[in-house]
Amino acid sequence: MMDEEFPPLPRDLTEVLTKLLSNPNVASKEWVVRYYDHEVRGNTVIKPLQGKLGMRGPGDATVIKPLEGSFRGLAIAVGVNPWFTALDPYKGGQASVDEACRNLTAVGGIPHSLTDCLNFGNPEKPERLGEFREAVKGIGDMASALNLAIPSGNVSFYNETSMGACLPTATVLGLGIVPDIRKCVTTDLKEEGNPIYVVGETRHEMAGSLLFREFAGKGGMVPGVSPEALKASMDHLQGCFERSLIRACHDISDGGLAVALAEMCIGGDLGVNADIVAMGKLPSAAKLFSESHSRWLVEVDRKREDEWLQRMKVPNVKIGLVGGKMLVIEDKDVLVDVEVGQLRKAWSEPLWKLLG
Amino acid sequence: MRANDVKVCVLRIEGTNCEEETAAAFYNMGASPEKVHLKQLIHSCPEEMRRNLEDYDILALPGGFSAGDYVRAGAIFAARIKSALSKQVDEFVSAHKPVIGICNGFQILVELGLLPAFEAAMSREPQAALYTNDSARFECIPTLLRHENSGNCIFTSSLPKGEVVMFPSAHAEGKLMFETHEERRYLDLLEKNHQVVFRYVDPEGRYAGYPWSPNGSISSIAGLCNPAGNVMGLMPHPERVFHRYTHPDWTRDSRDPSGDGDGKVIFQSAVDHVVKKG
């Protein structure tokens, strides 16, 4: 591990947030989503774009209801982080499984099985083969620990030119069972006054993060994965989905908590007043932008908050309330203060501009 | 007649891909739909598979990419119907039996001359076209439609005029066009004959531009019927919102997700009509 060099950031973290939202890897994929018929057969229950009609916010997973006579559904989601994999191939492989699982969980699905799509450089070069070996081991160990089958997969090598190899890209696609599609949840915020919780532990894990990539941070820790902690959080969340305590849920990945929170505002066309002091002693920028795994943001039905607190015996912390049309985040000082409309613009437009 | 006795022909060829959900919508109304390949109607198949159009009460042309959308969307399916089944289709329509074309089905009805059909049940040449969307892209997107029909259209007889419904769109060629020199006259005819069934609107209820109208259709038209009101074509997909749980925003409110979706009324109106007629 390299010593961390935290990059200098603009004083106003709103500027940082909107820049991260506009990164092509984070920005809305509407350009391509709308280009394909994702509703054919009339059984797409949870769509790839979510939220208030016309707001087209992001989704973590899609859900189809394959059988006319049953409310069971299939959730489908992917996970991948080539930057983590480049820095630490084993953790990168684990990260793909973790992300796929938390995406499935976020709509109310129970992870059932996985498949993968592994794109790497020339395996005749020892370091490329080493990367591949470790990434596959990471995926396999996670799948074993979570008891998920990987019945299929696909490998593509030699993705390399004289300029170098592609980033080691170990994509995992997860399939989840939704016991009752009528209890599915989307990422968009629903109702003013509902509390928002962060589920899972936020650590100072900045290596490979979107923040470090955009602002030239160096070194640091690649986020680690604990399958036991992931499993515990998924089980507790599933209990809450089952009882319909959750109104919105979004996994925390690229860009960290701040990006995930902004995305929930975009779909719901609602603001949030957040105070992240309760997240502990980490630097504010780490609380906002660290990409620690196995985390979700959850909007809880305020009338049933007690029930939520009783059930959630895994790390979780309340960070604010849904309300208004501004996203305001404080950590003693005001860090972010921005209109939801401005967040939507920053997130929605980049791919249309890049791809025409 | 009971709903169960209402026989629906859901007609398909290669490339049709919305026959399951279209048949399911009629089935869920209590009717008896059957997915029928065109070859079964023109008897180009083993004897036990042969079917006759006249035995059905409703004809549904589902969405998809029939014959790969080659030439023009719907053109090949329409040409094949026209060459082998013209008489039967003409008789079916003239008998005032309901015919619905959704998305690719609407394109087929226009190519066939069953819509707008100003002069006869089936015009010899197409009188309109569903042309490439203004965006030049395939558009899969929720669309809001205002019901504009004054009551002659069988498929919207249970939907109050002025009501706004959400049927999703998914097409690349949905821009209704007329020959330029006939544009004004045809639009007037559509109004006079009460042939406009749906127009695209935005969430404020105003006639919509892009993307609420995903294609740039003339006069924001999303769906038409013939002057007799028994043939309806529309680009958006009512069969995809038969249930509330396939609406894009159902997770946002407290309505029962297994309750009715906006599209149900289309199938209900048609089946009710046939049941009442006996």
C-alpha cells in the first residue's frame, strides 16, 4: 500500500459533487437505456430509469415478473470496478460480487446466482495472468462465502494494444429472487420528512475512488470486503423489505455517499437535509466520497422508524431527512448546498453530449 | 355472449414480439385469445393448424419488428396480408368487428390502408405513413396520452374523453405524416370523422413536443381510429400497463400495485363491446 496523498479540493464541495456526477462512469446511461426496448413482454416491473415520471433517475437493478400467475420476480444487476482491480486484483474481484449483491438487495432481491464477464490483457505476460488469477480468486471466494453459484462466465484476453492493456475488468452479473414484486423499492426519494440512514461501515478507503481519479489523489487503501458483514446487512435489509419499512434504497458505489444521495434526489425530485457528524471521526471528504463496500442509503418510512431501528442490528446511522428542493450536507460546516435541478443537469446531460 | 366466448386472433409473423402480453391482456379480461401465425390464416400449414379469420370476434396486430422492419416498418407484414387475405380482412372490418394495431401493428394497419381509411374500409394505397422519429432514434420511454375521441371508437368506449393515461412507447418509426398537399384536408377529415383517439401530452397536459411526444407526429397524434370506430391503431403500448405494477412510477404511491394499470380499459372496452353486441 502506498501512503495516501489526499488531493487538494475546492472549498465548496458542491463543485466536487457536480463534477463527480458528470463523470461518464457515473452520469445517466439514459442515452443507451432508451435506445433498447427494456419493456418488451410487458413484465418489467422495476425499470432501469426510476423516479417521478420524466425525472429518469438511476436504478440499482431491474426486476422482471416472468410468470402471469405468480408475484415472484427476478432481479438483475451488475457490479464491476476496474480501478480497484488494477490496484488490487483480489479485492477488485471481491468488489464486483459485493456490488452486484448490494444492487440486487437494493430493490428487494435475494442474491441467487452469478455469472461473469472477464476482460483482461495479454495473459502471456506474467503480471496480466497474475491479475486475472487474483481477480478470479476474489470472485470465487466471495461466491463461496455467500453460497452463490456461478454456472457460467466468459473470458476475453489480449485486450491490449501497443498503448497497453485495458483496465482489468471483471464484471459480475447477479440474479436475485424477489419473493414478492409488490414489495420492490426504487432509488428515488419518496416523501418529505422520511429519515435517511447509511447502512454499513464507512471507512477511510480512498484508493481507486472516483474522487482520487478526478482530483489526482494518490495511494491509500483499496476498499476491503467482508462477506460476513455483507451477508448480515443483506439479511437485515431483506427483513425490512419484507415488512415494507423501506421507501427508497440505493447502493453506495462510485463517488461514495454524496453521489448516491444526489442520485436519490434526482429521481425523486426531492431534496435532503443531511448532517453527517454522526458518521464519526473521519475527515468530511472521506465520509462523503469514500467507496467502502457493503453500504446502502435507505429512506425509511417515518411512521415505522422504531420498527426499523429494532430490526437493524447491523451498523447504521441516521444522516438526515427528506425535504425541500435542495441537497444540503453539513459536517459542522455546510459542505454541500445545491438545487436538485442543478444535480439533475450535471448527471443527466454528459452522455448525450459525448455521444450525440 | 359471455366474455369467455369472445375469440381474439392475435396475429403474428416472424419478428412479432409482443404477442404474449397482448394475448395476456385479452385473457385477463376473460376473453379467449389465440396466438395465430399468418400462415395459419392463409392455410399454408398442416390441416389441423388452419384457422379462418371469420371465426374470430377481435383481430389484434401486436408490436414487434415483423420481417425485421425491412423496406418500412410493417410493410412486409401488410403486403403479405394484402396479397393473400385482403378479402377476409375487408369483410372482417366491414362487419364492424374490432381490430387493434399496437406499435408495429399500427404501422401495419396504415400500410394496409385500414387507417385512416377515409373513403372505404380499406384504401387501395396507404393514405398516411409512420415515419422515422424526429430524433432518428429508437425511443423506449413513458408517454402520456390524452383521450380525444368523442365516443365512436370501440376501444376507448369506457375511457372518458379528456382523460390522460400513461402508455409507454417503444419505437423508431412513429411519426404520423401525410402527403404535404393533403395535410390540411386530412387533419380536417380526422377531426370531422372523430378519428383522433390519442394525442401525446406533457405532465401539465399540454400537447407535447419531444420527448413527451417521442416522434414528432403531426398534431401530436399517437392513435387513430377509422371513421366507423372499429379499427384503432396506436404507437404506445397499452398491453404493457395492464397492471399497475408495470407503470414506471408505481413504487411512489400507496395504490395497490396489483390493481389496474392504465392500459386495461382498451381491452375491457373491446371485450365489453363484443359481449354486449352478442
